[in-house]
Amino acid sequence: MPLSRQDPPATTPHRDPGEVPQPLLERPGTRPAGPRRFLRDIALPYLSNGAIGLVFTASGPVAVTLAVGTAGGLNQDQLASWVFGILFSGGAATLIMSLLYRQPLGFAWSIPGTVLLGPSLQHLSFPEVVGTFFTAGLLILVLGATGMVRRIMAMIPMPIVMAMVAAVFLRFGTDIVSSSQANPAIAAPMVGAFLFLTAVPALGRFLPPVLGTLLAGGLAVAVSGQFVAGAPGPILAAPVFTPPVFTWAALLELVVPLALTVLFVQNGQGIAVLRAAGHRPPINVFAVVSGAFSVLNAGFGAVSACVTGPTNALLTSSGTKERQYTAAVVYGSLALVCALLAPTLTRLMLATPSEFVLVLGGIAMLRALQQAFVTAFAGAFTMGSLVTFVVTISGLNLFNIHAAFWGLVIGCAASRLMDRPDYAGS
């Protein structure tokens, strides 16, 4: 039964004049995936992509979370609860959305949002910060439910969005080079395995290149003796509730930057990556789900939930479009398991050399990085794309809002001035 409320047919560079307006909350275009369908669609490449997505998400990003929380004076119980919350919400949202829409819709948490908390934790109490988590989650949910997010995203040309994605993803490519120089004993076998399995397609079909990279890296870590286990600790997570405190100073400092980062930096990346892979992500539903799970995260003292570009790039890195949702189901299931084992997972991931995670993530991200550059600079809106790329990679930070947001804003403004023929022909 169609929803009665629909977005108005706005005139944008991306809407076909004959296109039927979508319902306010986008509905699945196919039946949800049941157990039989999932078992029929799952295969080794999707298991590999889902597992690598989890390794990537639960390593470097968790390390960033721990570093920010520790510097902000959080105790071990609060840190463990934070890690539990972000992994649990990411896994649950991914499972629900991916099975419902039968698309690889991967959720995690906002790393830029986590980073911007660092300075705030130096002069705000943690309960005040938790109060902003609740408020930002509600704001994100409301903006998604009103349909504003999809209308705004429709006004931004895809090449400009992909230029922002290319700038954000570029560091994953350069990490391969810097890690190879810093720790060749780990990086060289991983790069060699990837090149060999890619150059020999017959072998690559049996052992996906990125999975081979993971196995080669694990073996290199073991042989080189660079796995350094820390002190023993608790095995299972024990979430704690931090009562929120709402103050105007904290709300004015963090709520708007957190909401903009989730909706237009994080979700914007994820939407662009999924579209480039041939999927049709539900933009307003993304915002609603991000808001709802952000409120859940706040109950665990954790930062906002969101759709992420890197995770979805890994989930869609190989295989056929119709079966890639199974990689997201694997990722979501593993995330839920890791949420329960959050303290153990954290110790294990921090015991591996950082170069292992950087090379693995960089290699897995190469195809997405290539697609981002091709989409951004192979056709129209190239000047706006270039400005977006330069501003985003510059690290510009105004009002505590990530450079990727300003890249989109400034890039769109520049494109309106310098890419006028492209808008006229759209």
C-alpha cells in the first residue's frame, strides 16, 4: 500500500522529468531475503568480503575510538560499553536493512564524529557528551523522516559526491605505500599475494585476491613474531548506561556537527559507493535508521551510527550485484558476535601491527578508489569535482565540521559558476 506522503517533484540535475516520485520512506524493490535465498546466494567471495569488512571496521576504527576515549578520561567500563554499542548497532542495522532490501547496506559508526569529540571531552563532562549523542540521534531521525535528506542529496551531482569519496579514500591507497616502507616483512607478502592472485585469474577464482591478502598477512604476522598480546582481561562485554546531561554549551558545540557528519559525510559516502556499484540505497530510510540506532548507541555511551563508505566499498568489492547482500549479512553477523566479545576483540586487534590493517584495508579499497576517480573526473562537472577533491583533502575544518562536508559545499558552489554547461545539459 503506497504511503500517502511523497517528496515533491523537485527540479534537480538528477531527476528524470518522467520519473514517478518515490514514497517518503523508500520501500524495498524486491522481496526480503529468507534463509533459503541466502544459502543459495552465499559463496566464498562474499564470505571473504564480509569478514574483511569486519576486520577493517573492528581494527583501525576501534583503535581511533579507544584513543579518543582514553584521552578524554573515560574508564575501562565506559570504553568497553562504547565499543559494544557501536559494534552491536552496526551489526543489527546491517542485518535488518540488508535482508529487508536485499542490498549490501553496511552500517558502522562515525569516525569523523568520534574524532571531533576529542577536544570536547577536554572541557565537557562525559554525561554532557552523551546528552549530545541522544539529541543528535533524534535530529538525524527527524530530518530523515521529513524527507529533507533525499531532496538535498538529489541536488548534488554524482561526480562531485564521488570526488569527495575519492579524497577520503585516497589515504587508504597511500597507506599501502607508507606501510610497505615502514614494515616490509608484513606488507610485502600481502602486496605480493594480491598481485599474484589478480594476475592469475584462474587462481583468483579459487582464492579471492583480498582473502589471499588476508591469509598472507596473517601468516607474515605469525612468522615475524609481531603479534604482541597484551595483558589478559574480561572476555565478554558488560555495557553500562551513562545518564545524559543536557546543557546548551554542549548541544551548541556538538549536535549540528555530529548530525551533518552522519547525514552528508558518512551516509553521503556510503550512498555514493553503493550507487557506483549499481545499487539503489534508500536515502531517507538510511537517515531514519541512523538516527534510531544513534539513540540506541547513546544509551551505551557511544557515538552516532551511520552508513559508511569504506565498509560498503569492501562489501561490494567483488561478485554480482544481486548476491552482494550476503557479504553484508556476514559482516553484520560477525559484528554482533564481536560486540559480545568486545574486550577480547579489542585486545586481539591492538596486538597486531598497524601495517597489517593498513595494507589490508588499502588493498581491499583499491577498486572503490578507482571507481571514485573515474566517476568524478571522466565526464561532466569536472571543475566542481576538482574543487571538492582539493578542499576535502586539505583537511579544512570549520565549526567542528569535517572537511568532506565543506568539500561538497564549496565544490557545488564552484561547479555552479564554472560548470554551467553541464547543468544546462542535465
